[in-house]
Amino acid sequence: MSSLPLLPIVDAALRGMLLAGLLLLAGVLLRDRPRLAAARAGVLMCAGLCVQVIGSTPLLEAQLPRAWQVPLVAVAVGNAVLFWVFVQALFDDEFRWRPLHAVAWGAVAVLAGVNCSLGPAAAGPVALLLAGLQRAVPLVFAVLAALAAWAHWRDDLVEGRRALRGFIAIAGTAYTLGMLAVRLGSPRGRPSELAASIDVALLLVMVAVVAWRLLRLTGTELFPSAPAHASALADPPGHGQHAPGPLSPGLPRPGLPMSGLPLPGLALPGLPLPDQPGLDLAEPDAPALPPPDLAEARLAAALQRLMADERAYRAEALTVASLAARLAVPEYRLRRLINQRLGHRNFNAYVNGFRLSEARGALANPALRELPVLSIALEAGFQSIGPFNRAFKSATGLTPSEFRKENIADS
């Protein structure tokens, strides 16, 4: 009695485990965060990978009629676009679905479907061009995904998400480029049974690591606890007063309470407050913060003085590293304080809160009604008018000119 070949059995087992992992990850995302863009992108990518895992089975690739392979190949190649979208959504708290994402996926899927219909033996300049474009798709979107993962890496204050960025950028790009090289070096672009099994094994490892990290990170670490609303950001707590300066003479300056040091677990006066993960009753998975120590309280007070009193936010190209250097502390301590104690997930958003607070104070000051908006933006620390206008509109729902008109009219 002849024994069954070992490789097909191993391949089937690997594919079964990978499908189970993808379905588990999709189910968890749908259960916990069904409305978040990152969760939806993750579910779509899991679904696309399930189709890819099934369609790339060597037996199906060898025996399935070409007409039936067309949609499977289209979805599999389109996964490169979904990976890029997923990375953007996962690491950008302000990510929004755009028509560009659907257009990119549709164009890639149509391209792959047409190439599959023509077959690997198709000749002619048009067929060669289409084949070349399809081969470039994984490379292009792997690079885009890596750039999205590395973008603003230093400004990300969530330590667990920073580590996940690096893994996805390196492992995802390496896997894509590696399997592209395998297919280019295989006859008719179809990898051998061994190469197909290695492909599934590598993908299984990647999905397992990402799933473990996603499930291990609490929701408030990986995802924002709730989408930001313009009405909630128009006048955030602690911003009833604005830092004075050349643009806002006479306005009261926020400072530390006379009774002593602020408690790091609570809001610091004058600091912009986003969603507070530690205080979000709708987040049962939010970890309890350890009790603050004296060193952390002193660091919080020093940060408060540096930002609110000395207006360090006005510095050009302010970074976590430069701010930590001024405070004489390691970067990780400053990131941890701003993220875990003050509730901010992104350093730029934290700094822009101060800048927008000063700008709002200046725009609402009747004595400065003739001062150009650009001057106000530059004085507050913005480097150009474009980012200032976008940040201001996102935070208040109004353009700076509209905000000035409404507030001065009411004064």
C-alpha cells in the first residue's frame, strides 16, 4: 500500500491553518471594531487572502479552467492594494476611505483578470505591456505600504503600534518582493508545489504575528477609542484660555495650579485633551494605569511649563527627540507620558493642539483683526498656511477666516 505524498498533506494543513487564522482575525475585527476604517480594511484584506489561499492551491492552478481562475487571480493580485490600504488605515488615526482606494483596487483586478484571460502564452506589444504592469503592481504597492508604515513613525506615541509598524513594513515588503521573484523565475509564472507551500508557510507566519499583536494590543492602544468630532475639538477642555504672546497681548496665560504639581493621570491645565483612553467607560479592554510616581509628576510639570509657559510648540520642526533633549529625559519616557497620561496618540496632533489654541485666541482678539491669518499661523508655530488651514478646519469645522468673523462679531 503506497503512502500518500507528504508535501500535499503539509500544504493542505498549512492552508487550513491560514484560513482559520484569517477568519478568526476577521471575526475579531468585526466583533470589536465594526465601524472603524482600519477594522473594515482588515476584514477586506482577510477575505481577499482567503480567496488567494484557496485559488493558489497547486491542484486548482493546474486543473481549474482558465475562465474560473480569472476572478481568483483578480482578487489575489488586488490584495496588494488592500494591503496598502490596511497599512494606511492601521497607522493613521485620521484615515478616511476615498474613491482612489476603490479605483486602484478595481484597476488592478481588471488588469489581472485580463492577463489571466489572455494566458501566459499571449504575445504582442499590448500583452507584454499588460503583463509587465501586473508584475509591477506588487512591487509598487509594497513600496507604498512600507512608506505608509514608516510615515510619521517618530511621531507615533503608541509603543506597541510602533513595533507593529516596523514588522509590517519589513516583513510585508520582503514577502511581496520574494514571492514576486519566485513567480518571475517559475515557468509560466506558476511556482512549484514546494514554492507554493513555502509561500503559504511564510504568509501563515506573518498573519499569526500580526493577529497576535492585534489581539494582544488593547483596543485603545491600537485604535482610537472614538472618532474625533469637530464639535468636540472646537474648544477642547483646558483651552478656555490661550497662551499669550506677540499675537495675543493681554490674554491670560494657562499655568500650573497654585496648589502644587498636577497629577499626571489627570488633565494638565492648558494642555489640549483628546480622547482619554484611561477614562473611556466604553472601553472595557483599556488597561489600568499604574499609580504615578514623583519622577513622572515632575516630568509632567516640566513639560507643562515648557509647552504652556515657554511656548516650545513654536519651535520649527519640533520633535519628540528635541523636546526630550530639552527636558533631559529619554524619548521613551516622554512618549509614554504624553500617550498614557495625557491621552495623545500622535506627537504632531499633541503639539498642534497648543498651536491651534494660540491661533484661536489671536483670531478671536478684536485688537488683532487686521493681522493676516498667515502671520498668526507662523507665529503659532505652523510652517505654512496650508497645513494650518487643514488642521484648523479639522479641529473647529471652520476656516480661520470664518472663525475670526464669528468670534469677533460676537465680542
